[in-house]
Amino acid sequence: MENRDWPLWEVFIRSKQGLDHKHVGSLHAADATMALQNARDVYTRRLEGVSIWVVESVNIHASNPDESEQFFDPAEDKVYRHPTFYEVPEEIKNM
């Protein structure tokens, strides 16, 4: 398999314990092991992460932005799903 035929992988990095993984970019790799190694080399050169996820792009399914109104509107009447009225104690650093 030539380099240009390798599948596309999406890379997610967790910058420190307790935080969520953030999408940082994409890369081509022959398999998951190579994708993890390449992601480490490309996206964590300055010790930016404590955890890396790689997901083959064909396995990601997303909602259609053109249908966002009908897709997300039903949640507006469920205020308990949005913790905007809770006060977070100062001792909690990463929430």
C-alpha cells in the first residue's frame, strides 16, 4: 500500500488529567499503531498531552449542519441538561 493510499485518521489530545480530549488535526497512517506514533511525533512535540486518541475518519459519523434546527431544538426545553444554574466550588479546577 502506497503512502497516498493510507487511510485518514483524526487525532484527539488530552492536555492534562481531568480534561477532555480535543481534536487537534488529521494524518494518514497505515494502521492504528502508526497513527498513534505519528500523532505523538506531530502533535505532542512540546509535551502538550497526557493521552492521545486516533480514530479512522471513516468511523466518524456527524450530524448535518443544515438540519441543526430540527436536530437540536428539542433539547431547549430541558434546562436541567445545561448546568448553567449550578455554582461550581472553587476547589474544582477542571470541569
